[in-house]
Amino acid sequence: MAKQDSRKDSGITAGAVITKAGSSMKNKTGFWGVFKPVLLNSRCNACGICVQYCPDGCIVIKDKKASINQDYCKGCAICSKECPSKAIIMQKKILKSC
């Protein structure tokens, strides 16, 4: 008897591409990180590489510039590492007192 492929039951195709961030945009998680990305508008050429690499889906290209939604960004710094024009830098967050 052949073993059944459980991926068929889950609706996931082998080698599938994830086109949307999971539940990141349902939960504000921007307060988790220690660092936040800061966009240097003068360097941004709207290439969209940061959008493709952002695991939380919180970067969009708007009016020919990247826009980062800090409410959902966890500060992983992938966008700043992948940006070919070095238009995104990481800055330490200032924690607010209670």
C-alpha cells in the first residue's frame, strides 16, 4: 500500500510560493523589536526589493517611494540588508516610560 501524501490534504502544493504575509497584519507587533527601519527618501528608487523580502508584509511602494508601517514591523533588519541603494537604515527605538 502506497503512503498518502499529507500535503494534498492540507491544500499546500510542494514548492509553493507564499504571496501574502500570514497573520502579521492582523496583530500589531511593531512594539516587539529593539530596532526600527528608517527610510532615507533621497536614496529610495522604489525598486521594491524591500517589499519582496519583508517577512511581515509591512512595506509597500507608494508614490514611487517605499513606506514602512511601523505598527507591524518587528525590526528584523532584512529590508536594510537587502536594499541595494542603502535607503533603509536601522535605528534603536526609544522606549517610552509607563
